[in-house]
Amino acid sequence: MRRVSHQPGTARRGKRTGIPLTVYLPEDQTARLNEMCKLRHVTKATVVRFAMDQLFVQLNNGQLELPLGLSNTE
């Protein structure tokens, strides 16, 4: 029988890549995200990664202006 380690960072990750991130969304955004993912047969992680990529492209091209208090130079 294989021994299971309970030490942090020793679990097998499978196909996961990257650094885990927790995001808390309002209920309405969560519902919209869930519905869109269900209709398109994609994971929430896939949609969030795509949205982040688009955000960075728009910021870098000056196509998006962030609200006061958020800076695209940080």
C-alpha cells in the first residue's frame, strides 16, 4: 500500500499548472459565469484565464482605462 503524505506541497497535482488563486465574485457574476461555462462546455478557470489575457492586452494597448485607485503601471 502506498503511503500518503500530509505535508503541504507534496500532493500530486495531475494536469494542473500555474499558481492557485481564489476570487470572490458577487452572486450575479457567479451565476453568469456558471451559465456561460455550461453553455460553452468550458471550465471557469479557462474563462477566467482568457478574460485576464484580454484585460492585459487592453491595458497594454491603452484601450482600457482603470477606475481611480487602480493603476496599470504597477
